[in-house]
Amino acid sequence: MAKKDKEDDEFRPTGTIAVLTIFVITLIAIWATIYMILVGRGGTL
């Protein structure tokens, strides 16, 4: 039982990290695209 507890402590959610990384990269790409469209049109804050 101690071995199972040790495995739980060393659990690495690699799939979750991969999905989160892809999501963040996609979000940045969409934001940059919209930003460039607004800058190209001469938009101001």
C-alpha cells in the first residue's frame, strides 16, 4: 500500500499539460491575429 501512495505522489498529468499548452498557444495565436487586424485598420484604445 505504501508503494501505491508513492506512485500517487509522483503522478505527472502529461496529457493535461499537453492539452493546456495547445490551448494557450491557440489562444495567443487568435489574440495576435485579432490584434494585427485592429492595428492594420488603425484602431485605437
